[in-house]
Amino acid sequence: MRISISCLTLFFIGSVVQAAQVQTLSGETLEGEILSINDKEVSLKVDGKPVSRPLAEITIVTLSTTPGAPATGAKYVNVELTDGSVLHCSTFNLKGKQAYLKLLNGQEVTIPLGAVLYYVTEAQDAALRAQWQKLFDGKKHNRDTIVRNKNGKLVSLGITVGYADDKGQNIELIDGNDRIQKPISNFLGIYFQRSVDPNAALSVCRVFDTAGNVVVASKVSLGEKGNLTVETPTKVKIEFPRSQVVRLDYSKGKVIYLSDFLPEKMKAIENDTEGLVQPFHRDMNLNNQPLHLAGKTYTKGLAIHSYAELTFDLDGSYREFSSLLGVDDTVNAREGITFVILEGDGKELKKLEVKPKSPPQSVALNIKGVQKLRIVVTALPEDLDLGRHVNLVDAKVSK
């Protein structure tokens, strides 16, 4: 029997598409074909047998190893919803009280304007994105804000924004008793002042797709054709072909990165021997660059300089601490040893010696019942603390 190369190719592509991996809080990893996903459990076929795990035990469901990001050179509009979903869109139009989106992967979605937190065009431009983040991230705004791009510099104005006309050409701006219509095309983007809906459904996971969209989901279901239907807390429904979904992240509340701890849940004491304190950094190294260890880049972690002590309030809620430790690749450190001491409620749990150019060290500790996790970074008394940088990448606690 003769089988064409094209048939073999389709067979193996189909096999890859069906493969999935489910990770649980206990550290269990299951691999097989996904059978069903609903609001209670995830089921898959492992070694020919059906296996189910309740959502409460699941942290990550990986459906694809494809990196989730917009295609190189793609032009897109970033849209964030009030529920935290971030969508990359090839088109975005406002008409009346609705927003009409087409995602980079092709799905067409209609969203109530009241569910849109902001939209920003030209989002493929990293410099403009950085300016947008500087304008809005972590800042409280009492009014809607319109933003223009003037020769590469963003200019913003606080004003009340009404609805767009039915043709999607103009939008109403309200300033006191004055109401004017302005072309939507005049603006790089609009940030809407929104209040939180206390009756919104709770999220169960985040869905990541191959175009870099991140959808906060209150419901996820797997249909007969293998498509995943995702509903957000703002009642927006998006259907994803199975091949477009990278992973489902159910870890919210079960796993927390140390770099995400709120200031009121941690305490930092930092000193040095040279009269200049180097504050610890979240999710970047001490040179304000991405975290690097052994040639690999990491997006989550802490960069800490000796001599420093960081204490995290865990309230006895977590079971395990884990991290990968080493000196950042960008540090031109001299020979010497940096010590990292991990303590739970004042008791030493682990002491590690970290040396420049040495392979990263992984650590996993049982912290069940621990109220306060303390990380101490220090060096030998006779050594200067120059170059005593330590990265704790993917540092997290899990339940």
C-alpha cells in the first residue's frame, strides 16, 4: 500500500495538534488527548484510558508549544477589556454603543463599549506602547482620556467620551455643557474611565492563543468539533479553533510569583558596603533588562543585590516554594560567593552558594504552614558586595 508524503504530513500534524499536557498542584503531569473541558473538570485520554482532574487541582493545560505572539511585522490594535482580557486586533471599529473587533487570528467579536477599558492603535510600535504604559499603568484617572500621536510623542487630554455615530466615523466628546463630534481617526487611542461591576462573573482561567491574545475566562468548554468556546466575565464569547489555543492557565490564587506580591504583603531591608543601596527589581535584572540565566531569558523573577532581606507574608496558605537561582548573564562579576538563605518563620530551610558563571541551581521547598518566608542575600564579610547580583527566576509559592 502506497502512502503519499502529504498524507503522512497531515497525519503527524494532526497527532501533534491532539497532544496536550495537564499540570496539577501536586506536581503531577498528565499527557494525552484532551477529551473534554467544562466548568468542573478537564478530562483527557492517557495511555488509552480516560483520566479526569477537577479544576481546583489544575494549574496549567498546555495545548500547543507554539509561541503566543503577533506575527512579525503585523500591524494591530491593542484592546483591553474591563475584565483584564487583552486582545490584538487587525481591525477595531466603534459604532454607537458597540465595539467591533477582528482578532489577528481572524475571529470577529462584538463587545459592548462599556466593557472596553481602552484601545490603542499602532500597538506594534514598541516605543508608542512604552509611552502608553507610562501614561496609564498604575495610575488612577477620574475622567476618560483621549490620546493623540504628535510626531511620535503621545499627548493626552482628560474629557468625557460619549458614543460613536452609527457609521463609526465620529465620536462625541463632552466638556461641561459643550458636546462636539470629532473624527475617531484623530486619536491614537482612548482610555475609558470605568467602574468595576460587582455582579460580574468570577474568572476561572486565562486563555492564551497563538496570536498573543490573553482572554480572561469565566467559562471554557470544548465543543464536538474541537473548538474551545470562551466566555469572559463581561459576557463576551469567543470561539477558538483547537489549533489556535496555546494554554489555559488555571493557576490564579493557587500559584503566585514573588514578584507579584503587593507591597503591603512584603517587607524589604537593603544595605551595602559601598554607601549605595541597590534596590531589588521585579521581573527584570538590576540593569533594568530582562532576566538572563545560562543563555535563557525569563519574564518572571526577582533580582536581588547583597546585602538584602525580603520577607513575604504567606499566611500559612502555601505548600511549596520553588525557584531557579544564579548570577545574571549580564553581570561581569569577579570571583566570589554570594549566599542565599531561605527561612520559614525564622527557621533556616536552605542555604545556597551562588557563584558567577556557574550553572543555575533549582530549589523546591516544603513551606506548608509557613507564615513568613524570608530570603536573605549576603556575602563573606571580607568581600565587597560589588557584582553580588542574584536572580531568583520563576520564584513562586503554590498551594
